[in-house]
Amino acid sequence: MLVKIKCPKCESEGSMSLVDDYYQGPYKCWKCRELFTITIDKNELKSCEPLSQEELERQQEIDALRNQFRRQ
Ligand SMILES: [Zn+2]
């Protein structure tokens, strides 16, 4: 399923392929390289919040930790 996402900053339309009809996570604009946390529900964009690079890295660290715990 391909969902279209319009960047709030530069208005460029990007797309994202989803496995489910729900997604919450980071999105990076292909054009202006701005980061957002987006929520997609039933293949519709519900929210789009600005996300800083540090915040993204922190989230990825948390995910990495979670995966480590899962393996033990
Ligand atoms: Zn953009």
C-alpha cells in the first residue's frame, strides 16, 4: 500500500509504502530533508509533527535497546 505524504515545509509530495494501514514513526522529506513524526491511520495522514535529528537518534537507540532485550 502506497500512501502519499505532503511535506508541510516545502509542499513536496512523497510516498511511503506500508504493510499495515496504520503507521506511526519517522518520515524524511526526500526534497528538503526535513524530519517528521507522522501518524497514518487507514491510509490517511492524521498528524505530522516536526522531528529533530537528535530525537530521531534517541528513538532509534530505544528501538535498538528493545531489540537487544528481545534477543536475551
Ligand atoms: Zn519537504
